[in-house]
Amino acid sequence: MVATMHRLAAMLVSLLCCFLFIATLKAQQQPQPAASDNTASPPSCIPHERDALLAFKHAVTSDPAGLLTSWRRDGGHGEQDCCRWRGIRCSNRTGHVHELRLRNTGEEEAAMEGKISPSLLALDHLEHLDLSWNDLTGPSGRLPEFLGSLKNLKYLDLSGIPFYGGLPPQFGNLSRLQYLDLSNFRGDINSTDLSWLTRLSSIQYLNLDQVKLSTVVDWHHVMNMLPSLRVLHLSECSLASANQSLPHLNLTNLEELDASENSFDHPMVTSWFWNITSLRYLYLHETSMYGQFPDALGDMTSLQVLDLSGNYYDGEKSRIMTTDMKNLCNLEVLNLDWAFLYGDIAELFTNKLPRCSPNKLQELDLNGNQLTGKLPRWIGQLTSLVVLNLRRNNITGSLPISVGQLTGLQTLDLSCNNLNGHVPYEIGKLSNLTYLDLNSNKLDGVITEEHFASARSLQYIDLSYNALKIEISSDWQPPSKLDLVDFASCQMGPLFPGWLQWNVNITYLDISSAGIADRLPQWFSDAFSNVWFMNISNNQLNGTLPTDMGSMSLEGLYLRSNQLTGQIPTLPPGISFLDLSNNFLSGPLPSAVGSTNLTQLSLFSNRLTGHIPESFCKYQQLFVLDLSNNFLEGEPPLCLKVMESVALRNNSLSGKFPSFLQNSTRVFFLDLSWNKFSGRLPMWIGSLTSLRVIRLSHNKFFGSIPMNITNLSCLQYMDLNDNKISGSLPIYLSNLKFMTDTSMMDCYTRAESHLSTVLGGKGSETHLNSVSTVFKGQELNYGSIYRILQTKMMNIDLSSNNLTGEIPEEIVVLDELVNLNLSWNHLTGVIPNKIGEMRSLESLDLSRNMLSGKIPATLSNLTFLSDLDLSYNNLTGRIPYGSQLDTLFAEHPYMYIENTGLCGHPLPNSCSNEGAAPKEGGQLGRTDEVHGIQFFYLGLGCGFVVGTWIAFGVLMFKRSWRIVCFRLSDKLCDKVYVLVAVWARKTGSDNHA
């Protein structure tokens, strides 16, 4: 019976299906109604709404992307129907415009310009308005208040429009609004009152990123009155704190909260949002919250993404992870980058991180903390991991073999730790791995093909700065398409690694300091045709450069410190950074043909000859030019343009001071030393106000030093030694302000940032020419411009010239000066008495001048002084006492020679008058001491004269005293006579006997 019923039901279903099929066929066979018939075709847009849209278009003055091209009144019926215009959505039932979607999805250049027309108020049924990332600010630049009258709006996105001013409270009238994005205005937008938000009872998405809310103290109460809110973004809003209390939490539907990049500056545990257990996404990076993570975090079991990165506080001690997150089984992303954590990494993994089954954790970022210990061996159990970043910690031990079980891993960054041992072969099993960074550890052993056996997805590999040896066959073809390869300071030689020729997709290659002692292979230009950054410096490459380099895509090429020979070929057309310094390259400089993008050219310490070609004038963006230590001659081209650093040291260049520098007001480093330049220093040298270093030594410049050279307020290193400069030292030396205050922020221009890193490549720092100076009696090599700038080496060297006159007293204000050398000139006068105020001086050389007078006692105050030379002058007087000077004399016994007027310790000749010597640190100078001795003798003489006249006056006017005095004198004379007569007779008797 049951079977029969099932059979009947099946038959009925089949009959019904057949009936529906036949009915459909008949309907399709019926003729279509004419267009003029009243059918169910979509209605056209409402005429007055079309007019409103055209008025909106009229207010748009620029539309580069052509978003409004289809908005036309003329044309056929289809073109007039605004419902068919781009960005317009109409109701299929009424024809009213419901949506206006005109978001700029391209670059900033594609943005519409103009204003938002009030004609939009005619769109009574508009529910969706998106004008984001356009430039529709209009002449007022403020948010249009009339948008608050579009009562049917449910979706409003004005993000990325450069408005400024305040948020209009009229937006509170949009009671049906569910989505509001007023973020990233790119202007100065602020609000002092958010109470109007409480009227948006239906709001679910609210984004106020970058709106300044520093004066809104009740922001948390306002947000708590939006119970429908699901997403809240308040990043970079200048919020003052988040440690307010809420008596009752209404945000029970909130799933996403972004309060990052606000300076809360209070303990993390006091924040009010830890009780929102419905949160799935929580972004709190860079909020300056300090202290321990709250225990309540362990109860937020709905969390999928947690970002607490960058939360460190100035002066705060590191925090240890005490919060138990083992129950956060839904957590997929945990970012504790630079969270100031310390402790044992194994303890953190074992007892704090989620240990659920299955484990959903996909991204773990603990970069930039102070975690120690060894990685747990069971780390391979975190099989859901896609990103593991433990960069910049103090992790030790070896890389666990179980890492090969992380089959879903795409990014592994363990760089900048203290890992040791071998790299396990199991890492080659990670078929999904695209990014591998193990640089700057203590790994050793051999890397072979087996390490990449199954690495089919690998694109980025960085094993640099380890003690690894790369032994890969030249015939081996990797299974992946590598994009970035960095093996700097790994042993790859002596032959050039041939297996790289099969990696034609490489764009970044660094194999510097890799022990390669070979020629560049013939396939070099073809195999590396896509490389834009290449660093093979500090090897032993020999032979010549490829002649077909012009076909390469190189933007940065670093081949310094090798043994390359021959001429420099035609450069790649897109080259921007070229460093071929410290090789044996010869011939002329390469012509600037097709490579006018060059910004850095470093060719120092080669064997290049000839002139600097006129074609170099095509380099209009040249920031750094270093041609030092070559055999170049002639005058530099007048049209040459270098923006920041010019180094032409140690060539045979001639002519006057290069006039092309007159307009180079951004130049901060200038080195023309050891050439044949001549003539006077130009007056306009004082206009190069960005100069930090100027070196003109060992040339033939003559004339006086321009007085306006003291306009160079940022100058820290001036070397004009061994020229024929005459005249006096410049006055107004106090204008060299950087030598008095090294914290001057105006002098910290882009110089140091440009010199520190080039193109972001490790090991590609701009070294430029080696910079040396005569310091403490010997030539010291500072290695690079960057080091001089960083160490703030303050130097004035005007030695070996024909300077005359006195040393200006004002020089003592340069209290940051480290080295002062005025030797081998014709300076006269005295040493400045307050020279002891130059507290930073380490080396002072005033030798071989015609200085006279005393050595100032304040010289003993220079506690950092380690080299002093006052020899071959006309100094006189006693040498000041002081242990500092005694130590210097013991090390440099020549420092006082040929000053015949000097005396006293430690010289063998003592002073004729053993008066009191000045004490160490001498608050009284030698001049004060001499004045004191003179006054002493003057008082002694006056007292003798006065006492004598008093005695004679008494005897003259007092007769009785006069008689007594004369009688007493007669008796004394008689006694003396008797004693002499007796002594004489006795002496005579002895002689006769």
C-alpha cells in the first residue's frame, strides 16, 4: 500500500512538471508587445530628478576619469534615461533614483573636482550616496550641511574628500542612516560635539578616522548610546583617553573597534572596552597604553583579530605576558609587534597563546620585542599558521625541525635574532612558503638544493649576514620564481653562482661580501634583465663590465670594492644609483646618454682620466657626485647641477672655485681638496646655507676668507689648510651656530636620511669617498660622510696659509668645536684669555705663528684636550699648572719648544721670580697674577718711604729724643770700633805666630 502511494505521488509530480514546461513554450511562442504598449518594462527616471543630476554634473568642474560622461540630456531615449547613467541606480518599480555611486577608485589624479550641488535635495528617495575620494570641497571647503536633509539616506560615504572645519550637527537628522563614513578627509577636520550622533538610532557602521576629537571628553558615552553599532572606527582622532567608566554597556552588537593611533597614555587595563565580549576585530596599535595586558582579554572568546602592536611608553620597563589567551579559540590574527614584551618565547607559546583543537591562529607577529629562549620543538603543531614573524628579538638555539610541518605557512621571518646551528632541510617542504627571512642571525652550515626542494611558491629569500655557505650547482633550476634574493655576507664563491641565471624573474639581488673571485658571466645582462636593484660589492670580481648593460632595467647598481678593469660601458637608461667606486676602472667618464635619471654617482678611487663631460649637465636630479681619487683634469662644466653632495677630492682639476655651485643652495657636503683650483673664494659662498662640510685644502686659493662665510650656520667641518689664503680670521664667528648648539633642528635636513639608506637595500649605504682629517697630530680616516655627520665631528683647519692678525676673542663661543688647527700662519697677538670655555676641544694646534704673551691659565680647564701644540711662537711667562697640561707634555714634549720666553714646570728653565703660580683651573689669569705682584712691590716701597719720614720728623721736632738717639748711636759706634780693633789685633798675632 505504501509503495503504491509513493508511485502515485511520483506520477503527479511528473505530470505537473510536463504542464509547466508546455506552458512556458506557449508563452515564448506568443508575439512580443510593441514598445508603445503599457507593459512591465523598467520605468524611466523622473524628469526633475534627471535635471537635479545634470545640475550636479554642472557643479563638477573636472572629471578626469569620465564618470559623468554618460550623463547627457541630448541623444536617444536610452541616453536621456538617467537610470542608465553610470553610477545611478533607480527603483525598478517607481523609477526614482535610489543610489548615487561615484567613488573614485583610481589614483588621486582621477578624482572629480568641484562642489556638491544642493540640487541633490531634489532626490527625495535617495538612499545611497557615495562621493568618496573625490575633490568636491567647493569654494567653502566645508562639509555641506544640506546633506542632513536627505531624510531617506541609509548609506553616506564622504571619506577622502579634503574638507576642513567641523562636522555639521545637521547630519543627526538622518535618522534612517545605517552606514556613515566621514574618515580620511585629508584636511583639518574636527568636532567639539558628537551628541548629534545619538539621534542616528539605526547606525551600524561609523567611521570617523582622522577627525580631531581631542576636546570631546564624552565620546565613549556617545558611542555607548548607539546600540545598533557593529563597526566603529576612531583611528587617529587625537582622543585623550579611554579609561572612562560606563555604568551600563549598550554596545552588545559591536563586532569591530579601531581606536588605534591615539595617545591614551594610561594603563591598558583601565580602558572601558575590555568588557565588550561581542568584539571580533579589535585594533589598538600605537595607543601609548602601558602596563600589563588585562585579564579580561582572556574572556573575549569571539575575537578573531587582535592588534596591540606599537604599545610602548617612553621610559617604561618591558612587560611580561601574564594574560592567558588559551581560550581564544577563534583568534586568527594576533599582532603584538613592538609591544615591549619580554620573557621566554617557549613559555609564551606553551602557556599563553591559544592551544585549541583545531587551532585557528593564522598570523602571529611578535616582531621587535625582547623575547628570549628557544623556539619550542612542537611549534609544528600550529598547522594553521600562515604568517609567523618573530623578527628582532633575542631568540637563541636552533630552528626546530618541526617547522617543516607548517605546511600552510606563507611568511616566515626570524631575522635579527641569535639563532644558531644549521638551517633544517625540512624547511624545503613548505610548498606554500613565499617569504623566508633569516638574516642577521648566527646560523652556519651549508645551504643546498635540498633546502628548496618543494619550495614551489618561494619568491623572497634573505639569508644575509649569517655564516652560511651556499653550495648549489650551476645547473640547478629552482622550482619557484624568485623575486628577491639576498645572500649578503654568505660564502658563495669563488665562482659566480651560475644557478642564478635560471631565475629570470629576480628584481632584487644582493650577493655582496660573498667571496666571489670571478668574472661577470656572459649571461649577466640577459639573465638579470629584470633586476632593478643589484649589489655585488666587496667581492673580488675581475675583468670588465658587460658592454650590453644598456639593455638592463637596473635602477640601483652597486659594484664597489672589487677588481674590475676597463672602461665604463653605456649605462642602463633607468639607472638612478650607481656605485663603481674602489675598482681599477680606467678611461673617460661615461657619457650621459639615455640615463638622465641618475641621482647618485660614486666612482671614487678608480683610474679614470680626462675631463668631466658636458653631458653630465643632463643629470638634473643628481644628488650625490663622488669622483674623488681619480686622474681627472680640467674645469668642471659650468652647467653641472648637483643638489646635495659634491666630492671631487684628489684629482688634477683646475680653474676657479666652481661656479656651478652658486645655485646649489641644498649642498651639504663639498670636497674640492687636493686639486689645482686657484683664485679667490667667491663672496656667494655664504649663500650655501645648507653646508655642513666644506673641504678646500691643498689647492692654490688665495685672497682673504670671505667674511660672510660665517653665514653658514649649519657648518660643522671647515678645512682650508695648505692654500695661500691671507688676511685676518673672520669675525662674527658666533654665527657658526651649529658649532655652539648641535641640537639645531634646522640643520637636520634630508642629508642624513638620504645618506643612510639607498633604495631601502641592506648593505647599500652611501659610503662616498673616504673622509679624513688631521686630528691630534695625525691623519684620521672617518670612512664616510655619514659618519662625520652622525658623530658631529666639529673641525676648523686653516693651517698652512698666510693668515695674519690676531685670533678673535669671539672664537671661544664655539664650545662644540673638537679640532682647531691654525698652525703654520703669521698670526700675532695673544691667545684668547677665555680659551678654556671651548669645553669640547680635543685638539688645539697654534704652532708656527708669531703669538706672544702668556699662556692663559684657563687652558687647564680643557679636560677633553688630548693634543696641544704651541711650539714655534713668541710666548713668554710661566706655564700654567695643571695635571691635564702635565699629561699632555709627557705625551708631546715638543708642544712648547722654540718659545724662549716660557719658563717654569715642566720646562727645565725656572722663572726668575718665584711668585705664586696660578692654581689648576686658574680662575685668575696670568695677567691678574702679574698685576698682583706689581701692587705688592708698590705697597712695600710706599711703606718704607712713609716710615722713614715719620722717624726723621720725630727726631727733628723732639730734642730729648734726638739727644738720646745720637748718644745711642755713639755708643754703638764705640762698641763696633772696639770689636773691630780687637779682631784685627788678634788676627795679626796669629799671622806672626
